[in-house]
Amino acid sequence: MSRKNFLWIMLGSFGISAFLGVVAALAQSSDTARVLMCSIIINLTLVSIFLSMLLKDFGHPGLRWLMTSGIFIAFPAGGLWLLLALLAGGRNALDEEVIARTAACMTFFVLWCLYTGYCFGFPLRMNWYRCLVWGLFVSGSWYLLLLELLVIDPDLVEGLLRIIVREEDLFFRILIAQIVLSSAASLALPVIHLIRKVLHGGEASLAERVEMNIECPRCELGQRIPVGGARCTRCRLQIRIGLEEPRCECGFLLYRFAGEACPECGRPVADHLRWVPTVD
């Protein structure tokens, strides 16, 4: 299924949810509310799958397997939440608890996949930025471990606390501080990306602006695709085109720059990176 068709399905699902919400507000029926809950679960599942698909195609190439895992886990997780919504209020509370715990574990894993893809999705090359992203990845993995243990058995979390620290209050204060810092850093990632784009070159990278005319190696359809990741419009073959950009060590884009020194950091520009205009 293409992303376009999947997006239309999502929009249709949102419309149905809005309609059911209006009906539930006017009718005040428990059955309508249950149908609305099922529709919301379906919508959230579709959104998580769609985001995973985007990160798989346009995110970090090394994380495609992780995004694919998130897509496959999202399906049974949504199905379990749907089953739980349908069984809510039943007589067998033990089965409902098992379903809820299993669905929660799967959901936390899907959210961790999306968060990891988000952190590694910005193409910045600075060493300090890489350290920041890896620190957020470690923090996110730590939160995932705590949540999974808490869902499986709260006693496991208590035993882990006793191993790490003796005072639970100190552990929770440190955990809250860590959550605040990681949240602020996560929100700062797109801001850092925009600042670097403005300061280092003032323009989008070549890969974001250049398109090439190619012929699909599978179906031989001629088409114009952007540099980077794309799919054939006919057979949906994934095509990736790499482009080496002329950049200074500081990251300044040297495309069409004919000077001898980088205007950003003052480093001398090597001859093979300097723009030499052609003379007709």
C-alpha cells in the first residue's frame, strides 16, 4: 500500500471518529462510546504506522529495520487494545489484565522506535550533536526498560531500585530531572537543525533541492526524482541517489562559492571544493 492511499485511509478514519464523537455526545450511549473508543484506537495505530513508514523511508538509513519492527508490532498492539475495549466490563478481569499488560509493552516499544527514529532523523554531522543524540537514545532506552518492567511486574522495578540506590526519593528526583532534560533536548533538535541550515549556507542542502531525470531499472519508466530516497511512481521500487556536497569542515555549504576562504570560519577553501564557473 502506498503512503498516499494509507493517508487517505487515515483521513477517512478521522472523519468517522469525529462523526461518532458527535453521535456519542448527543446520544450518551455506552455502546456508541465503545465504538468511539475503538475508532480512536484505530486512528492512533494508523498514525503510528504512518510515522514509522515515513521514518523508514526518509529517516536514518541504519534504522530501517527498527522502523519496520515498529510497524509490525503496531498491528498486534492496536488489535489487543481493540480487544480490550470490546471486553471492557466483562467478568474475566484476569484476561483483561493480561491483554492490557501485553498491549502496553508493545505500545511502549512502538513509541520507543518512533522516538529513536526522530532523534536520529536530523542530518547533522557535528560531534557534539552526535553525542547529544546518542545521550537521548540511551535515556529513551532507559525509560523503555523501566516502563516494560513496571508493566510486567512492579516488584522488578523495586528490586532494580534497591540495586541502584538505597533511597527511592533520590532515585525519583534524579529520574524527574533526567526526564526534564531529555524532553528539552528532544524539543531542541529541530531548532538546532534550522539554526544550522540558516547559519551554515543559508540554504537547504543540495540533496533537498536537486532532482534528477532517471530511468527505473525495473520497469524502465522515465521520471524525475529528488536526490535521496524515493520510489518509482509505477512499480514502487525504492531508489536512492547519493550526492556529495562541497562543504567546509565547519559545515558551510560551498556550492557556487568562488572565494578562497570560508566566510563562516575563515578556513582556506581547497581547490577541489571551490566553485569554478564555466565560460561559454
